[in-house]
Amino acid sequence: MDKPDTAAAAGRAVRFDEPTIENHAQHMPEELREAYRWLATFTREECYRDLHRLTERFRLVGIYHDTTTWSKILRGLWGRDRSGAPLASPVISAEKFLTAVEALRNNVRAESLRGKVPFVETSTARSIMDYVELKCAPDRVNKFGVVVGPTGGQKTATFREFVRRRNHGSTRWLEAPENGALGDLLTSLMVTFGYSHGGNSNQRRAALFEAVKPHHCLIIDNTQDLYRKDSKDQAAFSFLRRLQEVTGCTVILSITTDFERVLMEGLIRGYFEQFEGRSGGRRKWLRLPEYAPDDDVLQVAQAFGLQEARKHQKELVVISREPGRIRRLFEDLQEGKLLANATKEKLTMDHVREARGED
């Protein structure tokens, strides 16, 4: 019999750090583990660890199990008692558990899209997702990946969507701290994995080495902010390299086109060659186009419901190449959509031009 974790055995409050979540998941049937990880992560990050709030979210989608039920499940007691002995029957059946979690997940997906700019799976977005999936494959030798692209090149929006789709907790996205400090990077990672950010640097490092597992994928956006100019001590990069080596996780570094040139210049080049090797060489880096391809632009416009979008493709492409790139196009289409909605009309290019202040 596996030794029960101390939190479950003592009947304490639910713990939401990553090792505890994974421990509880491993005591459930394999077909329930992914749903359990998602539920625990959702409770931690969206319900602020408040089980009453979680129970209310379930009630909104027609699931009426009480707070005590969810407490037992989240403390790892779905199919075992506090001593770790199997229960004659679980707290709720596997079918009911999966049905409840799926209902909540569907509601969360719908809420996340309501009133927001739609995510459009362009060819650029698909190439990013395919690249990350490839690096996440268990049999990959090189588990570092590098995505290079301009600001406004669809990277962040695509990463966020990728995490949303794989929202069972295995993929984590975070912005690199703007000051490049290792301490701030450790804090951001600690929060991402459900820890408080207390403790000294060595304690935080040890906690992360315990929390991060081979199936995890860490996407570090705007990684160029970790770079310490004029310093040979690139502590944040060294930590990420070591974290990947020890845990076997996947690490995706997202950088700007300009920063790639910085990496390859001067004395610092020798330091970053180790990342080049661990990612399979620079030729294996994913480089995004400087501007959104014309077909991507058309696809975005059609996603907003722009009438005769193909007819106006050239004009839309010009907008997408203004400062802000594809973000500018999204902004103008969204503003045009609001104008069209106000008069209960379909979105036309005239609405977009009006939103842009054009005659």
C-alpha cells in the first residue's frame, strides 16, 4: 500500500502545490487523473482555493455535489480513506466525476471567449502549436525550443490558447520578469506551480526541482527580458538550463527577432551556444514571418465576420503591417465590429474605416 500524504492523513485543509496535486492524481484511476489535475489547478487559480466558490461554480452548470464532497476529492480521498486504505465505493462514481468536471470545463471555455477578441488559428498560430507539441513529445532528445518572431507576431496569443487547450495543468505560460532577476523568475515559477513565494532562493529552487516533472512544458514569453546586458553571469538562463536537465521537462523560449541578433554577437555568443545545442541547433528554431501572411490576414477578417473580406484583402494587409502588426488589425476589426453592432448591422469595411478615423 502506498503511504498516504500527510495532508490527507491528518485531514488538513486542501493543499494545492504541484507535488501534492500529482500525488493525489496518482492515487486515482488513470482515466480520472487528467480531470483531477485540471480541477485542482482550476480551484487554485480561478477559485482562489475557496471550495465554497468552487461548489457555486459547479451549481451554475447544474452539478450539485456539496462542498464536503469536493473537499474529500481534492484532499486525495476520492477512493481511499485518511489512512490510505481503499474505500468500498468512491466518494462519487468515476462517471459522475468526469461528467461534473467536463461540464465545468465547457462552461469555463465559453466564459473565456465571451466578449473577447476571438482566437484565430492562422497558419502562423498553427506552426507555433505544432512546434511546441513536437518539443513536448516524450521521446524528444532536445527538449528546449526557441520561437523567434517580431513583437505583434501572434506569439503570446497563440501560447495562451495552447495552454487553454491543454489546461490540465501540464503546460505553463509566464512572462519573463522585465528586470531579468533570477529571484523574480523563481517567484513567478513558484506561483505558477501553486506555491507561496516565501523562502530563500535555495528553498525556492529546491521546491521547483521537486514540482516540475518530465510531462511539464514551460513557455517563457519575452525571454529576452531575462538577458543581463554586459554580464557574463546569466543566472536566469543558467537556472532554466539546469531545471530542464534535472527534471526532463520541456522549455520553450520565446524571443524577438532583434534579440536573436544580440545572442549571436560579442562574447555572450559562446554562452548561448549551449542553448543552441540543447534546442537542436539554430536551424531547428521556429522563425515566424516578419509580417502576417496575406492568408492569415484574410482569415482574421473572416473570423470577425467582415463582409466581402477577400475583396478588401490588400487594404487589410496594409493595416496589418502598420506599427503593432497583426494586433493593429485585430484592434481595428474589433472597433469596427462594435460600431456595426451598435446599429445592428453586419461588419463592413466602412465600419473599419470609420473606426480608424478615415473618411
